[in-house]
Amino acid sequence: MRRVATIAALTVLLAGCSPDTSALDAQKPVQQKVTLELALVGPAEFFDLVVQWGHTTVANKEEHTPAPNWVKDLTLTWPDDVYVYVNGTARKKPTVDDRLAFVNGQPSVECRLRINGQVVKTATNASPQCDFNLTGTPPAAPSGSAG
């Protein structure tokens, strides 16, 4: 009987000593400043940018801009948002004749994605995509630069 009481007492003591994992289970939200950038490269005066962007909690958005550059600043919170992307293409302006628009070729598009001011992805081609998987440990902001 003494042995049963000792085992029961040890079980109660050890149960109280088990580590509390609730802090590991709850993920602390981490806000991250995200900058999406697109630019026309090359003969751009007769072209618009068609931009598609989104992230985990926002479905695909599409924007058209006559400007040769496009920038979108977002503040995303991990773990709600774990993925962000942007892509773009050059589109001939509707009021420009084809022969004039393409006389110097078609521009490329450059995309750039920044997290906390640090460039994490770039691509340049006819229809580039920049994407990034957000984590609870975002890239650090670059030191000594404005981004």
C-alpha cells in the first residue's frame, strides 16, 4: 500500500513539473511593412502597367496605371498573412497606334518586393512575378538606409 501511495504522490508531483507549452502554441502576431514595386524598363512612353497583387487575406487585385512606376505599401500581420505577391505586364495604351507603340520594341517590367525596407525579391522580364513567404521572423530593416 505504501508503494501505491508513493507512486501516486510522485505522479502528482511530476504532473505539476511538466513544461507549460501554451506559450509555444500561441503565435505572437508580427507586423511587417511590405512594399510592392513595379517599373517599366525600356521604351515605356506608349505603354501602361497592368498590375496584379495580393496576399493571404486579400484575393487577387488588379490595377491599371498610365505611370511607368507603381508602388503599394502594406502592413501585413503574420500569421494571418503568410504569402504576398505582385506581378505586372506592359500594355499598349489604347489611344496609341500599334506601329508607333512598338517601333522601339516593347518594354520589360521590373518587380521588386521589400519587407521592412529590405529587398527580398526582384525579377525583370515581360511578365515578372515577385512573391515571398512571410514568417514570424521577418528580415531586419537595412541599417543606415531609407530603403
